[in-house]
Amino acid sequence: MNENKRLFEEWHILVECANKEKTITYEDISSRVSSTGNRGQFINKDLGMIRETCRKMKLPCLNTLVVLKSDGECGDSVFGQVDNHKHTPDEERKIIFKYPGIFNHMKNPFQ
């Protein structure tokens, strides 16, 4: 599966999670994307691309909806290596859950 198709599916899954006001584990999002091979090798890179796309579009970072199964928290690189972000992952999720519709009325940027 090519990168854009993976990103398209992942974006769709994350918007679905936002609408349901739910998080999703790395394992669950990986298993839901129709891909062959080792999905784990792509997920962090893909989530980073989703994060940067949200930032460019001045939207809350959808990647904060993806959490570790062990503790329900985001991974260490949730905001990237240069973390000049204004909100914590929890605060970012609260914004997403308060206004989930902001993602419904836009075209998936990975089409």
C-alpha cells in the first residue's frame, strides 16, 4: 500500500475517533489500516505527517488521539522533536472532542 493511501485511511479513522470522542491505541489503528507487511514500521512516521498537516491547517493535532495501550497516553514524539506546541496532548484532545465537526466539513488532505 502506498503512503498516501495509508495516510488517507489513518486520517479517516482519526476523524471517526474524534466524532465518537474516543482515543485509539497504536495497535488498533495499525490493525485497521488495510496494509500488507509490518504496519508498525510506518505508524509513527504517518502520525508525524498527520501532526504536521494539522499544524499547517491550524487545526488541533489529530495524532493526539493515538495512545499507548499500556497507559492510555501519547507516545514521546507526539508533538515532534521541536515542541513549541501550546497545549498538552490532553488539552489537545479536549479541543478535538469539543469541536469534532471541524474535521467533518473538510476534504481529507491525503486524497
